[in-house]
Amino acid sequence: MAYVAPKGKPGYEEAVEPKIHRIRITLTSRNVANLEKVSADLINRAKDKQLKVKGPVRLPTKILKVTTRKTPCGNGSKTWDRYEMRIHKRLIDLHSPSEIVKQITSISIEPGVEVEVTIQNA
């Protein structure tokens, strides 16, 4: 039989493990290079802390298009300008305590990259 320490006795406190959360980090940007750099930095920091990492999952690019006439008055040849903005998105899933996520996400984030952190119970 194994010895079980009695509960409530001083000096026999059990170590309380931090609760593991599922954390989803969503990165959004118009610039792919900055987005890939930030996601690589986040993943390297998470792997240094020996966390379970899934990602980066590349979501489909949203292409926002606007087509306008070149002439302001409507006269002249019917010429059009086409503008588009591409929005790229990456997902990174972590399994870790919420305190460690603060340390991981304290990196310098490139300009134009938006970071959204969602914490779910495991």
C-alpha cells in the first residue's frame, strides 16, 4: 500500500497544477510577410515553453473589390478603375495555462497585424 498524506495537515500541501486552457490566436493582416513573421515568432516562443501547438492554419484570403468610373461627371469614354484589398488570416491553437500566454504574446508585433486571443476551457 502507498502512503497517502492526510489532508489539512501543515507541510503536506499538494501542488496545485494550473488549469490547461485551449487558446486560439487569430492573426489578421493585409501584408503576408509581416503576418508570417509574427506567426513564426509566436510558434517558436510556444515551442520553447514545450506547449502543444497547432498551426498556423492558413484561412482563405478575403478579397474586397471596388470598381469605380474614372470620370467624375459621366462624360467621355467608359473607363473603370478596379481596386482590391486582400485580407490574410492565420489561426494558431495552443494548449497551455493562461498565464503563459501573456509571456508568449509579449513579442513586438509588426505594424498592420491584428492579434485576437480567445481562451476556451479544455
